[in-house]
Amino acid sequence: MATLELINVTKRFGRNVVAVKSLSLEVHDGEYLVLLGPSGCGKTTTMRMIAGLEEVTEGTIILDGVDITDLPPRKRNVSMVFQNYAVWPHMTVYQNISYALKLKKMSQSEIDRIVKEVAGMTGIAQLLERYPSQLSGGQQQRVAVARAIAVSPKLFLMDEPLSNLDAKLRVATRTELKAIHYETEATTVFVTHDQSEAMSIADRIAIMKEGEIVQIGTPEEVYDKSASIFVADFIGTPPTNFMDVELVIEDGDVRLVNPYINLKLDPANAALLKDYDKKSLVLGIRPENIRLADKGEAVLSAQCLVSEPQGSHQIVAVELEDKLVKIVAPAHPKVRSEEMVHLAFRQEAMSFFAKDTGLRI
Amino acid sequence: MTRKKRVNIYKAAKTTTFYIFVTGVLVAMLLPLYFIVSLSFLSTREAYRYPLPLLPTLTARFELTHGERGYLLSVYDRTTQKYQSVLDTNDLEKMSIYMKYQLATPITIEEIEREIAKLETQDVVYFSHGTNLLYNYETFFKVAGTGQAIPALIRSLEICALTILISLAIGGMAGYAFARYMFRGRDLLKFSVLFVRMFPGVAIAMPMVIILAKMGFYDEPIGLSLVYSVGSIALTVWITASIFMGIPVSLEEAAQVFGATKLQAFLRITLPLALPGLAACAMYAFLGAWNETVSAIILTMFKPTFSVVVYQTVLGAVGQVNLAAAGGMVMALPAVIFTFFLRRYINQMWGGVTV
């Protein structure tokens, strides 16, 4: 297993299109790193550069101390699971898995042993003689994973491997992928645009936007301490609620004020924001950090627009003049449409962002 | 009439019409084929009879009597079910030759003498003799193209092989480039490949002759295959480009990641998947080169292709329909064999491999 290091990697298409901007990233030995971002953010391009399928315009890629920037894909000692699986349709499952091993000039008995082992690990042992067209999407995906494990690479690349599966299978497969990861302990870079997938599977998440990494950290870090409005909005369903507020310091009280709320901050937040007197901020608070409260302690009262029961909880949407605020509330008592609800904020879980840059304060 | 009955009648009428239509199409397609197959086996006399016999005679039946000039030979005509007098002579060699050439009955003078000997005891002698079904084919190869038929056949096959080779190599590579690489003027170039097919061969015959003569390829198989390749390259480019486009790049990329070079990835992954398309291209190239006559007439002198030889048989001094039919059959056979051989590869394209 190995560490991967990207140093100021840039990818330009043509003269004007910059897909990846001077990206630096370190993936530790045995780590499961997820590149997460909306489509077109450069995450797949980054992965393809690591695999060697895309030329690096500037910068260096180092795998296990070896500069692989200009090596052809076959000499990089990486393996990859493609979005469309890319299992070869004219080869049986066995041939698909063993092709790379044959190219490495392994003996037939060794190939046999490895194929059986990885087929067992991925649960396709009984499908070895089938052709891919005779397999379901989920089974093809397993073949792609088995093929990637078989070569025991230094680095495992996965390009949205779950996006072609249906929702239920996707959740089941991501659990299996993580189990396989524990078994192989392979350093893995996983690309996805699905934040819940990233949260559930990653050791660390690197969130990308327009060719740059905007935040990198554990799932908890990026969720609780989102580095910018973009991250806070992108991660989590329903996403973070944002409110434009003005900070007012009066008689030693630090208050957030806007047409709907007038909230006195607790000492910790007050200390954090003491230099922002009379400035505009963006308050971010996650839906589960707003609770339904009595009228007395409420920060905000408004009419419920809709309530979406989810079984274990309900999502209550409250309409302010121009925007919706969503709250994750216990399933009972059920909130009715047009009912007046009173909301209290969990102050320790609030985030503040600068209005101009969108960055966390 | 109940509604149900009416529906049934409507259905029956629909089915009947459908099968009448299908039968009509089948007859329209198979009748000319039957005509040429049957004609190619008929003896010369049969071939010019009216109405034309439906099938060739396997055993010819003869009647011999004393005639005015010697012996009167009559042959049984299945259409009229009567013996018809064909020859009155006492020259047995002439009779033998007549029977061989006109009636496709290879009979020796001795055999005729033996039958004639019987005339001493009886007035009429009936006898029969097997015909040579392949007489037309044998004659065709002996006579057509002044004995050039077999060399011409080999030359034609050579031209076809060269055409397939050139058009698959160049057209296939171009098709791959059109499918996989984005470059300036790609679409324009792709369309311009088709422009060469706009001109009828005859219209550009003169320049072709001059250019090929300057290259030293006039009257050479390679010259003709170059001319044929121009047309089939265009077709190959379009077919292979769409085939290669249908094969995801990621299949090749996966091979590269798993240890193959670019060339290995192409040869081991993309090429086998493109095989049906390439087979179809090979078939088009073959049929185009095999059937082409106009350019071949213009661009050859002493080394005609087989299609030219058959063409000459129809028009030239040999001029017998049954010989021309035999030539046509010989012409059709390799194309049919080749098509059947490639069929299983082409079938893959429509059913077998799903990418």
C-alpha cells in the first residue's frame, strides 16, 4: 500500500478551459479518500490524471515516492473501477479478471488462485464462466471491482462506481465496498457527486468546486465545520439553512438581527464575532439544530408550509418571506400545514460565514 | 353477421394479403435466380426452345430411323412429349459432334454404330444416353475470354483481396480516428470522404487511365484494386467510425490501466468488438470489387477480370445464353460463399455482443 501526493497539479483543455487549478492533495497509506463535488468540478479529471488517462499540464503526481506524472497508465501500479464498469463484453468474467494477471506473466496456477480469491471476496464465484451481457448491472459492477482488486495495486481508483445502480443496490454495495476496503486496506481515491455516499464511505472527503479543493477533512469536519457556504449547502440533506443577519453589539450583548429574528448570542459565539459589529453576516444552521420550542424561548415563529414525514423523523418546512427554512423534528407530534411553529436554535451548532467571500468565520 | 365473425374475416383477409405479398416478393426474388441456375444446366438446343424447359434433361432419349440422306436422328421433347427430328445424315462423326455440342450428350462414334447396327433387324431404334450436366461450365472455361476464364477468376479474387486489405487498413484507421479524436475540420473531412462516390466511373475513366498508366498500374490487378478501394474506403470509414463510436473508450482505457499498451488495448479489446463492422465492410468491399465491370473494361487490356470475361460471353462471338448463364453462376458463387462465410460475424453486430 502507498501514499499518494498531488503537488500543484493543473489541467488545461485547450488554451482557456482550466479543469483543475493547481491542486495539491495528500492521500495517506490505506486511506479512503473521496473526491466530492458537483458535475464539472474537475473531480473525474483529477482521477484520470492520477490513472494516467489524462495528461498533466503542470504539477507532479507522486505515488509511494515515485514520480508517476509522465508514466503510461500500465506502469503506474494503479487500478480503476469505471463509472460504466468497462468490463470487456467479449470476455468471460474469468477472462476479465485474469487479463491483467496474464499481462503480468503470472503462472496459470497463481492466476487461478487469485481469480478464485477475489471472486469469493466479491461474491461472483459462481459467475466466472458467464459473459458480461448475461449479468445484471450489480453483478457487472462486482466484476469490475474484482478485476481491480486482483492486481493488488498500490492505489485504487473508483470513478462513480455506484452511480449506475438503483438506489437500494447502491446503498448495499457501498457497504460492501467499505467492507472490502477494510479487508484489502488499499489506499483508495473514490469520486462521487453524491454527498451521502461520500459521507458514509469516506475516511476523508475532499470537496471540489471549479477545479479547486475547497475543503478537505473527515466527514464530521466537513459536516459540522463546513469551510464555506458552498460546502455547507452541498453537504447534508436537507441542506443547511442560511439567513442574512446583521450583528449588533448593545450594552455588552451581541445580537443577530434581521426582520425575523433578534437573537442574543451565547458567550462562545459572542467572543467569536466580537469584531464584526454592525457588519452583515450569513448565519448557517443545519435542520437538525433547529428544534420546535415553546413560544417563550422561540427565536422565530412562523407558519408551517409543509411537513414531510420520514418515518423516523419529519422534515418541517417553514416559509419566511422569501425563503424556506427546513427543520428536522421528531416524528411526533406531527406538525400540520399552516400550523404556527416556534423555533429555537442550538447556538453551539451555528456557523457564520462572511457575506462577501462566503468563507467560515 | 355478428361482430366477432366480421373481425375474424378481417383478420383472415389481412393474413392472406400478407402471405400473398410475401410470396410475391419471394417469387420476384427467386424466379430470376431459378432461371439462371436452370438455364446454366440446359443443353444448347434446350436453351433455345420455346417454351423453355423447366429443368435440364438428365437422360436424353433418341429415336433412329432411316432418313433420306442416311440416318434420321430424333430426340424426345418433354414439353411436346414427342420425338422431334433434328438431324439427317450418314456422317456418324457429324452426328456425334452434334449430339455432344447441341444436346450435351457425350456419345462416341462406336456407341452410335452399335445403335445403327440394330437398324438392320428393325425399322426404328430407341435408345437413351446420359447427358453431361456440366457441359456448359466446361465449355465456358474452355471458350470464354479465349481460354482466359480461370486466370481471370484468380485475378479477380486477387483484386478483391487487395481491395479488402487496402480499404480495411486505410478506412478502418480513418474510422477509428474519426470516432476517437476531436480535431479541426473533422466533420468536413468525414463528409468529403464521401465525395469520391459522387462521380460515375465512366465519367472519370479517361483521367483514371492516364493516372494509372503513369503509375505503371494500367492493366494490373493492383491498379484496379486501388480504384475500387477509393470507393469502399469511403464506405468503410463511415461504417467503422460508427462502430468504434459505439465501443466505449473506457473499455480501452481499462485495458491500459490494467497493464496493456495502447496497441495491445486496441488489438485485444476494441478490434474484436469491432469485428462485425469490419466483416460488413469486407463484404461490401468484396462485392463492390467482384461485381464491378465498367472500370474493369476500361482499365484492363490483356488481363481482364472475371466480370469482364462473363460480360464478353454475353456479348461476344461465343454468345450463347446457356454459356452466359454458366458464367454468371461461376460469377455468383464466390460472392455467395463469401457472404455466407461473413454472415456469422455480421450477425454478431445485430444480436450477439452488447457493448
